[in-house]
Amino acid sequence: MTGSARVTVDTREELAGGAWSTDVASAPDAWPYLSAPWLRATTTALAGTASPLHAVAHRARGEEAWLPGYLFKQPPAVDWDPRTYLGWERPDGMQVCCGVESSGDATAEVARWGEDTLFPALVVGSPLGYRSEAAYSFWAPGLLGRLTTTLLEAARASGARSVVAPWVPQRSGNEEVLEAFRAAGGSDAYWGLDDYLPLEAASYAEHVAQQPRKRRQRLVGDQAALARAGLEIRRVAGADLEPYADRVAELVCMNREKNGAGEEPHHISTVLRALLAAGAELWGYLGLRDGEVVAACVAIRRGRRLFVKWAGFDYGVLGTRSGLYFPFCFDMPLRDAYGAGLRWMELGSGAHEAKTLRGCHSRTVSTALWLADEALRPRAAELLRDFGQRRRRAFDTDPAPAPAPVPLVLTPASSSSSSCCGGPS
């Protein structure tokens, strides 16, 4: 039985759980970015900037579900700033991840509203994981909507002037998140696409052989680019990755700066080291020249899925058109994922068209926004919708991406539990 009457929901600043293995056992198919070890590391990395405020559901058998949140009293990094999703641009020109050209009119209008109109602001989800979603080890009717409503009410009670869920993927159940925002007077709009690859062949070699000719040619071209670079390739995993954490973080930030976005190296290194300490299975792909790491990619294995999370390159050494992104962030992880018997690879957002040309599927991601100022809500909805439409025109080469073909089901913690969710990651 999964009767919702047996479920209680409250808010917490910290989540229970310890080692990575414990977290995986309770919610094996959840995003790694929503795990307790990741979120605790996020709290550490954002100390002095944001305070955790998580909605947590409990059931009698000790099962839990949680929807994370972080309260920012002052304007944070651009990706977590609700004004960004209204088309506003920071004075220094820094853009949101996978950004589009901002609207000068929207920037001026939102600036006239004043910071007090939107701050303090609650960001729903995992800020360093770019995921606004719940994780859970049990399922009950309306669970995600109830978690979202609880978080919205807690935000209002804490004095938040706005709540933003920037990255809600199109998966079964997540419509409840968007509906809860609408019911509270908020709105939602398109944000972008997440790319993923089902691993349906028996091996990497069979996967390549099954691809159309042009797709095989791209894979060969990726290998040729790697050979031309003349790098020493080093695969590292687990504790062997720890000495490279700072350099990986530095390279990732170089990558983001090249694309007009920003990130703090200590955010990445803090989370990376925390995951290693918790026993997470991390796979690192390093490219060295003259003994120095100049290219890096780190993927996270969780269950039968591989999440390609961090990537960075020293463009001063490699050049801005080295062609190394896909050898490091697609081909090498793909080979190892097949070798380990995994069934899904998660590539995230960015470079959507190039990923599609290599066989990836996609799911839509939405942004939801709520303002405490009721008079501004209609205009905020218009600005949010305009921002989403400009992003769709810029990034969505397939205006109607197919939903994930295989549902992602969170393995129940007990035989009497049922579970529900959408496609992978």
C-alpha cells in the first residue's frame, strides 16, 4: 500500500544518510546530484552564500523523499539568480549556462523592480547539479506536488520574495512540480534540452557497427582529433582521482568562461572530494602534455547509468578548436560504460545538435518561477515565456523531442512499495 495518508512532509536543513552506498541502496535510480552526499557538499561549498531548505517526506517504514532547496539572501551566481530567467543580464555580461543573448528591455525593466522584489530567493533543486527535481525511495500519489507545495510555503514563511526551479526535466511525475508552481500563482516556460544515450547494443563495437555511416564517420573523426592532439591519456578512478581534483575544477571553469558563463573552482572541488570521501564511483579521463593535465572529464556511475558531469580543457595549450570534447566526454565514457554493462549514458545540456548527430536522444527541461509580489506575476510570466521562446529558437533543433523511451523507475526500498518516474536522469 502507498496510501498518501501515511506520508508526512516537513522541512529540514540537512538530510539523513551517510555513505554513497547507503544512498544508492535507498534510491538507486535517483540523480547523483540529488543524493545526500552531493547536497551536503553543496551546503559546504555555498556556506555564507546560501542556506539549505529541503522539503522531506517520511513514511512509517523509514522511507524518505526529498526536494532540495537553497535560500539566497543576496544575488548569487547568474545560474541561480531568478532575474536571469526573466531575460535580465548582469552588468558584467556573464550569462547563464548555455545562455542566449539577453534582452536589453527586459534587463532594464527587471532592474527597475529592484533587488528587494526578488530577494531573498529560494532555488529549488541542486544548484551545483543543475537539476530541480525530487529524489525518493518510495512513491505515493501526489508526492512530488506535495513536496513542491511544502517548499513554496516554507519559502514564503522564511521571507523569500521569489522561488525559482530552473531545471525541471520532462519526466513522469515532474509535471506535479510545475503544477504546484502554477497553483501558487507562479508560471513556467521552456529552458532547454537534456541529452542522453540508451546503450542498447551488446558491446561498444556492436554499437558503432549499428550506427548509420555518417554517424560512424563522426566517431572516427573524434578519434582522429584525439590522435592529432598527441596527448598522454590517463584513466583514473576513485581515490586515484583525488590528487587531480583542483586541476579538474580549474579546467572546468576555463571551459565555462570560454562560453561566457562563470563558476567557482572550489564549488567543483568541494563536491568532487566529498563524493570520493563518501565512496562514490567516479571515472576520470585525463589528457596530459609534458606532464601537465590539459584536458579532463569526470563521470559518475550510479547503478546502471553513467552521468558525464565535469569537463574542461586548457584552450591556451590545445587551441579553441581542438575537437577534443567528444573524445573525452562521449567516446571514452561510452567505451567504459559498455564494458561495465551499463544501460544509459547521461550527457546533460549543451552542444545538443552535435550530440544528436552522435545518436543521443533528448528530453525537454522547464523553468518555473513564483513571485511574492502578486501585481508583478503576470508580467513576470510574460518575461519568463519570452526568455524561454528565445532559448527554444536558439537550441531546440528538434521542436518536439521524444520523451525517454524507457521509464526510469526508482527501485522500491521494500517489496510492498511501488515506484514511479520518467525516463533516465
